[in-house]
Amino acid sequence: MKRFLDVCIAIIALILLSPIFLLLMYKVRKNLGSPIFFCQNRPGKDGKEFKMIKFRSMKDAFDKNGKPLPDEERITPFGQKLRSTSLDEIPQIINVLKGDMSIVGPRPQLSDFMKHYTARQHRRHDVRPGMTGLAQVSGRNNLSWDEKFELDVQYVETQSLWLDIKIIFKTFLVVFKKEGINAPDAKVGVERFSGTKHK
């Protein structure tokens, strides 16, 4: 049932948002050039990696040794606006249709975080990652990594259709009010997870 609803919601969202999707493709190309999309490997269900798709929000800029400059030096005002409105996340609808992600679930984090997870934190990979989740409507950047991951596990343990509906509804409120709007994997300069503080 959850997968069926994911596909139905994703198809409807893709149809309704197609004008915005096409406009953003044009804007990204105009402001940042090609490629339009940013793809990065993220761990999904059971830790299996997939390519998460987002709109590109950073320009290509390298130091004299050919290494990319820090994120805060590559992000543009246009890219920051994309992130502040969460519009850069829209292409993840494609990930939902492909079966890599769900509409609701723990947000997919960086792959190198996995080696630092406790056994309990690993449970966040018992389900498909989501475009939004319990942590995203419960404080987002106002929470520590430990608190976010605990909320992810709580979602896994208590997931239901009604909980998903509540999270989707709260997501619209959070985005509209811009409460802690930058997702932890999208915020420039965010502290990376290096292990739980409480064993």
C-alpha cells in the first residue's frame, strides 16, 4: 500500500509541478550552466546505494591544484535560494518513481555516515529513505544528529499511513513558514556526523 501511494503521489506531483520543474531547469541552466542536475550516491533501504537527484545549486570552481573549492565558496545566491525553499529537492520525485525513495521516510544521508552509526541508528535503513520525514517536521537543523537519527528510528518503529499523512501535511507548513528550512544534507557548512555522542 505504501509503495502504491508513493507512485500515485509522485505521478500527481510530477504533473502538477511540471511547469515549475521546467522553469527551474531553465533557471539552473541559465545561472549555473550544465549539468542541470546534481547526482550523488546515498545509502537507501538496507544500505544499498542509489543516485539521489537534486537540482544543481553550486558553480564549478577549483583551486590552483584542481580541487573543488569549499561549498560556501561555490554556492551562489540563486543556489542558496533554491535550497532555502527546498525547490532543489523536487527532482527526487524521480527517485520515488524509480523505487529508490519514498515520499516519507528517513532522509538519505551521506554514505560515509554509515560507519559511525550505532546498531540502533542503522535501523533507519530498514525502510526506503524519504523526501521528507519525522525529523524534518520536528526541528530539522535545530536538532542534533543524535536527535534526528532517533526520530528516524522512531518513524521506522511506528510507521503507518496516518503518520505519513501527518508528516506530509506538516512538511507543507514547515516549508511555507521556512522553519529550519535547510535540510541537513543540503546546508552549506553543516557539521558532518562523526559518531553518536551518547553510546
